[in-house]
Amino acid sequence: MSNFEIYVKTSALGQTGIHWRHIESEERQPVEVPSLIKRQVIEEKNGQIAIVNDLINEVKPSLLIFRNKDNEKLLLEITGIESPQRSIRLGRKVFNSMVWIADDTEENEVVLRKIAYSAIQNILQKDFSFSGMIEKSVEFYGLEEFRVNLKEVNEYIGHLEPVDILDIESYQEYQIEHKSSESLEKLAEELRNYPLPKQWVNWDGEIKNDGVLIVVTENLEKRTILHEAGVWRGFATNVEEPVKVVDELPQKKTETLPLVPTLPAEQTQIPHQPIPTSWRIIIMVIVGVIVILFIILGFPSPVQAPHQPEKNPQLYLLR
């Protein structure tokens, strides 16, 4: 376990109160916050940001696994584990958080999966070995400090059941839903039987290989945060899916002809088009030529009827 960074957060007896310490050795345990839990995971449209630890409720039993591609690190955080004995001494509930950070290798991932599996069994109240390790390994130290017994921590990890090392990755499709015993049992089996996915499909349908992989917690301050952070497995008591905003494609503009106003029946007739002056002259010339030909050739006028001799009835009598 020498290649793991370990951080613990709990309370001191005095005014220092709750704080983080970097557990470098039995003797050296300075005050220090693990930097990875402060990494940004969401940037809101209003300029506000959300960090890793905004995805959990630290005073409730919670679990988080985070992959950081920039530094090639894996982080496991387990929070909200109560210490009964120190709670009695302090006169109020004392909660503990523990973080492991290691290089993102197969060997280190196996160790983190073993711890995560044990912690989920603790949350399900099936196996209390994880909370038992916390109770044995963390103690008040004077008034303003606490101390962590690394030997107890390492012995606990050494006694954990092994997990499978397979080439088959876990299901890459995300799963975010309300926390239940069934969902946590299924997650525990995934952690025991399959490696963490190197990449996964988040709620928006994007492929991710960096960010928060797993979240198990209680009430969320923002119900849609697990979806928006793109976690692979997320379970909380009040989780809620956000509304997807669909960007509409710009519609092709079509030209529309102007509406023709309806006219009364007498106005819908085709208007009379005047004959051009040139055509009128041609027609008059043609008519004039025809009239002259009639006169020259002696054709009877088409208007007047031929003269008929008047019948005299007296002539018929003389005959």
C-alpha cells in the first residue's frame, strides 16, 4: 500500500473541529485536503461550477470513484461512517471520510474495487468490517488533532476477499437511479466481477474516459447533478433526470406567394385589352381595298338585295 495516498477527514476534540489530514506515515499526518476532490466536474451556464465532492452528502454513508486522466489517477472516497466511541467522548456524532488515491493501473484498481465492495456491504448493513476498521484505526490525538493507525488500515485491506481480474469490461452504458438495496447489490457484484470501464456512455450520449465513475449517496443538494456530471453508476435517494434541451434544426425558408384577394364575380372577368393602333390601321387598309374591288368589278353590294321587276297584274289579263 506504499503507492497509495491516504487522506482521512474527521473531528478533533478541541476547536480545530472537522478537518482533513494526509496520512503519510504513523508519525507524519499533516493537515491537507486531497486536491482531486476539488476538481471541477460541471460548469453551469451562470458561471458557477460543481466539484467532485458536490456529488455526495459527506455526513451520510456515501461512496465515490473518480478517474482523472490528466494525472492518470484513480480516487476512491468513502464518507459518512460514524464512530460510536468517539461520538460518546465528543458528545455528538463523529463522522469519518477516507480517501485512497493511486496511479491508474490494473493492480491498484483491484485494491480499490475490493475496498469499494466492502464499503457497499457496510452500507447495506451486511458486513461491518469497513466501519470496524475506521473505529480501530482512527483516534483523537490531544485536543486539536487525530491520528490514523496505518497498520490497522493495511491489515483490513489484506483480509478482504479478492475480486476477479478479467479482460471483459463492465457495461459501458450509464445507470443513474434512486438508491435501493437491489441497485447497490448489483453494483457490488459489478465491482467484484468486472474491471471499471476505461470509457463509458454518459447521460448525454457522449463517450467519456475521465470524470466521476461511481456515486452512492443520500440526499443531493441538486437532484440532477449526477446526470449533468456524466457519471457511469449513480444512486441517490432523490436523484432526478434533467430535461433534455433539443436543439431544433433551422427550417428551410420557403417562398410563399402573396394571397390574391377575392374579387366579386363582375371583377373577375378578363379585362378588355385595347387593339394596338398599328393593327387598327392595317385592318382599315384591308377593308378599304375590299370595298374598292367591289366597286371596280361591279359586284353587287353585299348589303343591298338585287332589284326585282315589279309585277303588273294587268299584263296577265291582256294575255
